[in-house]
Amino acid sequence: MGKLGGWATEAATGFPRACAVAAVTLLVPALWAGSVVLGWSWGPANPWSWLLPLVLVCAGTVGLSRPVCRAVRALVARWGGTVLPAGYRQAPPVTRMSTGFWWNGFTYERTRRDALMDQHWRVRWRDPANLRDLRFVAVAAFTAGPVAALPPAALVVAVLGLARPQAPARLLGALGALLAVGGAPYAWRVVTPVAERFLRPSRAMALAERVAELTAQRAEATVAQAAEIRRIERDLHDGAQARLVALGLSLATAQLLVERDPERARALMREAQDGAKASLAELRDLVQGISPPVLTERGLVDAVRALALDLRLEVTVDATGPVRADAPIESAVYFGVAELLTNAVKHGGATRAGVTFRQDEHGLVVEVEDDGSGGVRERPGGGLAGLRRRLDAFDGSLDLTSPPGGPTHVRMTVPCELS
């Protein structure tokens, strides 16, 4: 009874899955058949009887190939747990140059809209994944599609056969019912090996995707570097430079008044001293934002501990052994931890947080967890997106878990050799 119940459950689960696989993989063959029927209905005397169906077949196959492949990947990942990378070429960011034109990775355009449109079509039609998708659509139409269509087709035969009074029809209907129930648990599974064989990115596609990713990272790094330079220039111009100019004027005036009005000269000297202290503090803050001295002198773990002292948050920092990596990696991780702890206080209302440093087979692993309100989501252009881009430059990854109500847990992994 238990085996029969398990079989019934598998059949009830497998039948809709077989229908879904058949509907997706046989969509393009259905278009082919419809185009042929359309051309046949017009008759051989009509000059459009073969041209229009041919256009429909070609355009429909090309247009449907990518949506069909995406649907198949989603079904395989959802039902079988097999995640197949799409391997589609990613568009590089569109950047406005100093000349006013927009660079999209291929050409310069006058407007951002034109640059995005030109980039979309160039990336879409030059993508080598198009041939792979077309190949899969053709293969699936004769493998996974017909096999997945057996249970629903057998069910139709069973309904039609059992509805007739003739004995042969009823026998055919019974056989159809047996085939529908017996094949439902297995028919949909054929799509998984077919998808694994024909939908995985080739080595050339993976290499092209990596080159496109590095190109995008380079463009983003260039833009971020230019923005950081402008910020430093602005801070120097509006802060320390202005104070130093005022300091020079105060000293020059005090030099003129030192004999005629010593009291006034001493007051100006005191003001100049206060200005020098303020300028020094601003310069220290500016340097701290570029590269904290404690990070260079004492390392990543101690720099995070020093950062935690300035936060309205109880932070526990744990490290398994000494953690020292290359300076760019330490800087990226430090500012990433600073971003996460600041967000925990500012947006999550957290009171406690923990930072853990360790090394595994993947490299440096940093985990940050807080007891805030949770519900954190990565938004385009937000702090987490910027942190992910910062880690991407080192082939790093960022994993976020933040259910509503908390806690929020972030794991950063950077491949590197620790010293």
C-alpha cells in the first residue's frame, strides 16, 4: 500500500511537470507546424504560400529560442536542483565621456538612450549563445519534447477510448491510461540530461563572458576612481585648503600687528593655531577615508576593532590566526565591513554585531552578523551593490541572508593567499 501510494504521488507530481516540459520544448515545433499549415491552406498557386511561412519559421525560432531556454533552465533548477549558467554576454556599463558623448563599449552616441539601444542589439545578436540556444531548441524538439508529451497524449487517448462503447476503443483507452500513469513519474526527467548536455556554456562562451565581466569591472573602476578623485579634490578645496589660506592671512596680519598691537597679534596667532589644528584634523579624516593608517600598521583585524570603538554598537571581532592579505584586498574588505556595520546601526537599529575572519579553501572569508530588524535587500546603486562591485574586482563574492525580523548575515569571500 505504501509503494502504491508513493507511485500515485509521483504520478500526480510528474504529470503536470511532463505537461510543462512538453509545452515549453514543443513550442517552437508547434510554430513550425502552424506555419506549414498556413502555407498549405493558401494553396500552391499563391506566391506567398511558401515565403511567409518561411519567414515565420525563421523569425519565430530565433525569437523564441532564448525564452524557451530560460524556461527550461528554470524548470531544471526548480525540480532537479541543477543550476545551469546562462552564459549570455553581459552588456558593459554605458559611460558618459568628458566630450559629452556616451560610450557603450562599441561606439560613441550622442544620447544615453541611443547608446543603450545600439548596445542592446549589438550584444544580443553577436552573442555566441544564440547558436547554442538554437541547437538546443532543435534537439529538444526531437528528444525531451516528444518523451514529455507521452503522458498527456496517452491521457487524451485514454479519455477518448474509454468514452466509446466499442471494445477495441476501450482496450486502447485502458492502455493509454496505463501509459499515462506509468510514464508520468519519468517522462519529464529526460529534459535534465538534455539540458545539461546542450545548455551549458561552452569554454569559449565562458571565456567571452569573463572578458565582458572584466571589461565592465574596468569601466566601473574607472568611473569610481574618477568620482573618488573629484571627492578628494572637493574636500581639499573646500576644507583644508580654505583653512590653510585663512591661516596664512592670519599669520601675515599678525606679523604686521606684532609691534603696533601685540594683543591683537597674539589673538590672531591663537586663531591661526586653532585653524592649524582644525586643518590637521580634516587632513587626518581625509586620509582615514582613503586608507586608514591602522590598517597599514596593524592589519585588517585590528583596523576593524578600532573601527568598532567609534560605533554606537557592541561589536565582537573574532579571527582564527593572523589575517594579512594584499593591501588592496584588505582595503576592500575593511570598507566593506565598515559599510555593513554602519548600515546595521543606521538602518537596522542593531545593538550587537559580530565580525568573524577565517581562511578556508576559497581564501579569506569574512562574516558579519547583526541583531537588527532584517529585511535588507540589495538595490541597484545602493551600498551593497557597490560592495559587491568592489569584491568583484578580486573575484570575490557576497552572500546576503536577511529575513524580516533579523538577524542579518553577510558573508564575503575573497580568493587570496593569507600571510
